[in-house]
Amino acid sequence: MDPKNGSLLKKLKTNSGPIATVAFSPDNAYIVAACYGCTIQSGIKTVRTHLKTLVGHSEAVKSAAFSPDGAHIVTASADHTIKVWDCLLMFKMLEMD
């Protein structure tokens, strides 16, 4: 939303079910959305471009956040796992049960 006039700036869609949460990267250029459809959607905020669907959780993804340096995304799921994803290569690096 534009803080000056309240107008919608961008609209991103997902085909992975309802969205639980969204997060902005530290540089404010990227968005990640945790979806109940067991996936994580990532995109470039400024050009409404979908980058990648991260798949790896077996149940709804409840939370997603960028690391302070923007190099990783951490996700938490109803499947009782936390996963760490590499933002540059977009693959899972670590899984904790």
C-alpha cells in the first residue's frame, strides 16, 4: 500500500492455498510467502516476478523469515520441522525436527 494515498502498489498471487505469513528481505527487494499448501513462494517485490516455489514441507507452512543478511530463508511448518533455505541457489540447506 502506498503510504501517501493508501492505493495498492503490487498484487502477487499464489496457487498454493491460503497464505499464512509474508516477509520482506532486509534490502526490501524480495518477498517470501508461507502457504498452507505446503510450499514457500518467493518473488521480486518491485517487478511482481515469481522466482521459485520452495517445496519440502509435508504440511502447512506457518512461518517464513529472512536471515538478517538476506542470505537465507527459515521456514516452520505444521509438520514439526524448521528448514533453512539458501536464497541465492533456492535449495534446502538444513532441516531440524
